[in-house]
Amino acid sequence: MSSYLNADKTYLTLTPAGIFEAFSQNEPTDEQLALQDLLSYGQTLLAADWLQRYSDIWLQSFIEHGWIEKLSLLLPAPNLPLDQFLPYVVASLSGKRRAAIGSDEGFCLARIGYSQEEADMLSVAAADFSGFMLRQKQRGWAVESQAISFFQQVDLLIPETSFVFLWIDGAGYVLIIDGEPLTNSRAFVELVWALKTSGLKFLN
Amino acid sequence: MSDSDLIKENEKVAHRVFRFYSRKVFLAPNNRHFHEQRINAALLLTEKEPLQGAVADFFYGCWFDIPYDVNNLFTRIKDRLTPEAKQGFRDCIDKKSYIQRNSMLATRWSVLVSPSLNEQKQRLRISSDDAREIARDITAELLQARASQDWGTLEQIENEFFAYCTVRNDRLAFSLVWFSLGKSDWQFDQRWDNCQQHLDQTIKPTTPP
């Protein structure tokens, strides 16, 4: 049992950086699965419960990497139907409040700011990029866990469009973000938590 | 070029400078000059979150300077911060607290520190900058729909707004729209009351620190 935290009073959750680490691979490592476990339940896990399954050394390492945050309070997972929840959450990930989320098969699951036509077009493009990255991985170029940005200006400073790839329970998702990507956000954690625990419950 | 176009253009330039120095800060977290240039750029933006995020990064990256040599800078910026953020940073200057890697004072614009989830649920997804912008847009759209007597569109916009407020627990946007429309003799029906009641029910008592 960890000696440096009150494991029976401390809850654990992933940080935005922890989300990138945990959900970036279609075949996650044991460490990545241990991180994913934190967002697999209807509420935040007690450190003591997590430590019954995983090692104290991993916890210490994850905290040092900035992937896990210790909490003093219990938080419930988002429990609204995804089609109500996703559009407003993804909006805050974009500096222009235009964003969408698509599946790796090219379907748009939610959008805000983009027209349906734009979101569909970008979702198909995202699926192509996802396939491209998987093929490159098989050839030995480890780009699978990376995001893609497109720029119009030569200084490559603020992207026009960014694609962030996530793998949740074997299914591929892509966040499509217009303008400046703002993924260092609580909304990013909640978005993935909702996808992980919802069982893909859509109202419509 | 009109005044509003000029303001937009200046905002774009300030955003680019802000992002330029965000990269510099990310690569050299202890370089005070980069932090100050980034904060200066944030002061030119209308949003408050970039400034708060940049100041949180500065207090984290240059922790060694904060209790000794930050008063001049803080005097320049403090009136642009929310009261909570101002008090939080003041506590750091007074050595009562310090910024950790996950911090209540960080925002999505921070690059060295991350926003903490260690706070009440109903505050998790709210950005005050977003709330103000959404409230402004929604109010304009609703008044436009009423002026055109497009009742179908008006009801649709209202319903989408209620859904937004419910999902994000955004009492700020709801209140801003409510007051703006109230000044224009808006007819608030039962759906407005229902949404307000839903938002009131999600308020939880604040836990003392």
C-alpha cells in the first residue's frame, strides 16, 4: 500500500496528458490499460482500490509523469446521452469553438460549429489518416500515437485543422478541431470518460 | 477597414504572439522574459482565460521569483483576472500557497500546468469566456428570429440553448441571456422556468478549503 498518500481517502483520475498516454494505441500496453482503468467506472476510483490491482511503483511513476491527478473528492462520470453531451464538450477543445468527433470508419458522431457536410467530409478524411498511420506503424514508423495538424501560414504557428486519434475499448475515434487546439482541458478528460463508460448510449 | 475589423485583426495578431511565446515557454519553462511577453500578449485579448492560463504557467515555471519580484507585474494584470484567480495568485505571492502541476488556476490555454479536476462537478465544463460568447450569440439569434417572426427557428434555438445549459451546467450563460432578453420584453414560457429549476437543483454547497 502506498505510504505517501491516504489511499483510502484519495481518488485518482487522469490528466489531459494522461488521456493522450492511455488512449493513443489500438493495442495498449499493460501500463496504458492500468491508466485506462481509472476512467472505466461510473465514478472516480479510490487509490486503495486501484492499488489492489496495480503496483505502487506504477502509481508513483504515473504521477511523476503528470498522467494522474490525486483528488480529495469523488466525481461521478458524465451520464447524459452522448448526442446531448458530446457537441458541447468538444466545442471547448477548439479556439474557434468548431469541433467534431468521428469514428475511425469515417462517421461523424457529433459536431458543433461545423456544418453537417463539413463534419462528414472531415470525418472521412480523418478515417483515411487513421488508416494511413496504422499502415505506417506496420512499416516501422511509429506515428500511431501522434496527432496531425494542417497549417495555412508558413510559420506553422496556429493550425487550421487538427486531428487527434484515440482508441477506446478497441474502437477508433478522432477529434477534429478547428483553429487552435485546446486539449489541456477538463472537458477532454470528461469527453473520454463519457465515451469509455457510456456503452455508446445515444438518445437518437 | 472598420473599427470592428481592426479590433478583430489586432486580436488575431495578439493570438499569434501569444501562441509563439506559449511554445517558447513550453521549451524554456524558467525563462521569465518569455512568460512576460506571453502575458503582455494575453492582455491584448478580450478573453480572460488565456491571461489566467499564462499567469499560472509563469507562477509555476518561475516559482523562485514569485514571492520576491512579481508585484509590478501583478499590479498590471490583477484587474483583468476573476476575483477567485486574483486571490489564488495573491496567496502564492504571500507564500500561503504555490501552483502545482494540476491547479485550479490553470486553464486550457496553459502549457506547463493542467486544470485540476479537484473541484465541484458543476464547474467542470464551464469556461466563462465561452459562456459570455455563447450568451451574446444566442441573444442576437433569438432577437433576430423574433424580429423576423420566425417562430419555428426561435423555438429550436431556445431548445438547443436549454440543452446546452443543462449539459454544461452553464448558469452564467443562462443568466446572461435571461437578463438580456428580459430587457427586450421577452416572453419567458415554462421551458425557461424548467431550465432554471434544473440548473438550481445542481448547485451544491461549497466545501470550505
